[in-house]
Amino acid sequence: MQKNEAREGRYSHPFTDVPAWADAAVAYMYSSNFTQGISRDKFNPGGLCSLQMYATFVLRALGYGNDFSYQTAIDAADELGLLPAITDNNDFLRGDMVSISYAPWPSK
């Protein structure tokens, strides 16, 4: 995402809990179908991000949105070679997010 595209675009989202500083980025991600929040009107910006959530986000951003479901995101990301050696979804840490983000991404 380019910052200007998110800031200057006319994107929207249904979430009532997004702080003003994050509004444009969340609206862009929602409009691009990268995120759907935790419910119809909640994004939960202060919540923890799980491996399942981040795998879903990355797969959608890479264009695999129709090739998996939220429930199968971890397996799909693993099959594509995106996951580092993470054995427990409960121990998903910032370093794991960086490892996934810098993994050689497969081309679709």
C-alpha cells in the first residue's frame, strides 16, 4: 500500500473503534478485502494479532483470497512456504510477523 493512496482515496469501513490516526489505512485495507475486522462493526485495534489473523491478511494481500478460508489460512500459508518454524499459534510474536513479512513470497 502506498501511504498516499490510502490517505487520498475515498475508502470507508464500518468499524466504530478505529482511532483517527489509523482510519485511512484501515479503510484502505477493508476496501481492498485484506481485513474484515473481528465483527461487523469492530476492528479491535488494540487486540493481539494471532498467526491465523496475520496469515489471512498476508494471503489476501498476495492475491490468494479465493484459495483459502480463514479456518485454513495457516495451512495455506505453510503450503506456500510463508511460515517460519512456528509451532504454537498462542506464541505468535512480533518477530514471527517479521519473518513472514520478509519470507520469499510466491508469485501468483
